[in-house]
Amino acid sequence: MTKKIQNKMYILTGGLTPDETLEGFRFFTMAGLNQVPRGHCHRISDEALEIDLTGKNIEFEKYEYDPYWTCTSDLMLKDLKPTRVAFIDGKWRKLDIDPFEVDEYDYLKKQGYYNPLGYGGGWFSKGKYPTYKELAFEYFRPNGYAGINRVPEYDVRTWQYVGVWGDSRHNLIKIFNGVSSFDIQKWVGNIRVEDETVIIKFHDDEYRFHSEKDEGFIRWTRLCVESYNAEYLKYPEDSKHPDSNNREHIQMAMICEEAVQKKKPDLKEFLEGRIEQEIEHAQETFRREMRPYLNK
């Protein structure tokens, strides 16, 4: 266990009352507040309550396996200069609002700020936009909509599951083989961004693109589609990989196709016939998600 006296700490909870005491909360330091637990550009939070503990000599403790700190102080929040803060345009800023009476999310929206990257991706003022890199990494974000045209999800070279894992320390997203998103066995590639170019390395192959029209994007998307088609053909009844997003995607498409044809379609022919459609869908999705940057 680590113990330390802290001067500034942050609470991630929403509604609070002035008379609540510190012993009932979990706290984050500023460094902890900027942790990136689920994707390359997403912090653990982009809104928080800051409390000033300077001169209070309050000791906090933290177990090595926990991301948060705790304390046993009975001091109340109202006695510690509580201030709402938000990550706006790349910096943490204090909000001039009552920390107990005003909801910071509603306040930011009414002030004209927007959050195109979603929770944890930060807020942007009018005329400010996410970078190309932030939007590109959001497109491939781990634990989100990463399957279905964005990563292969199945590796025909190793016959294993394919997943992605955010590595903000090295400024990239890693691609791995394993059994599921929580069972990483071997790193087989990565996704990074240089200036306004996405560079994907997967085994011995490389894919480069700036827009959805580039050959590299089309090649990568085709690989994704053909890879999860191969997994479905190999295991048509039940996937060997519990995290497969694409299996449900294909099954729903087959149900719709069967309803139109009034008969069950040939599986191989059905999958091959959808490849170009899936590529067009991926192009439309990438173009839409990059719009906040391209339209600035």
C-alpha cells in the first residue's frame, strides 16, 4: 500500500452535497485523471470535482492494484474549495459554476461546447476540432465498434482471434492474436498515425491511407471482411471466439436475406456477395467519423 499527503485531488462522481465527508469517496490525482484505460484518446474522465487540500495534511492511501486513492478524513467537501473542472481544448479548465447545484455536462452543452469523441475524449469550443489522429484512433477504438470492417477479428494466418489494444504510452493501437479481447497471446501488428496518414502493420503487410478512397483503406477493409467471412465458413454453427461482433452482424444479414428470397441462401455465395457492400459501408463510416476534422 502507498501512503501520501496530497494537496489537490479529484472526484469523478456526479451529484454531490456540501456536507458529505471525504471518507466516503474515491479520489484521483491529476495524473490518474488523465489515464487512458479504454482507448488511445479517451481519458478516465473529462469532467471532475477538484478539492483543495493544501495545508490540511491529509494522508491518502492506495493499493497497488487500484487506480484510486482513499482517506479516513471527516472533513466536508464544502470546506475544501470545491470546483468543477473539465478538459476543454486540450487543457483542464475550472468552470465558474456552483459545484453542487449545476450539472457540468448540461452547463458545457449550453455554453456551446461539444464532445465529438464521446465520454473521456474531451470537450471542444466553437471553432476547435479534434485532430486527424484523435479521430482516426477513435475509428479503431478498442472495446468499441472495432469489429465489423475496422479490424479483421479473425486471423486466417494463425486461425486465431484478432483484437486491438490501446497503447497511449507508445502513441499507437496494438493488434494481437488470442482467444478473446482479454486473452492476449501474441502481438501481430499495430495502428499508428503520422501527420494525416494512417499506417497499419499486420504481420508482414502494411496499409497506408489518408481517406476512405485510398487503395490502402480498401485493401485493409477487404482483409477485415474476408477474414471474418473465413471464420464464419470454418465455424458456421458456433464461433470459437466469444467476442465476435461480426457473427451477430452476419446472422442478422442472413435472416433479412432469407426473408427476401423465401429460402436460406448459400453461405459461401452470400458472404462473397457482401464484400463490396461491406467495403462501401466502411468507406461511408470512416468519412462520417472524420467529418469533424475534414469540415473544419
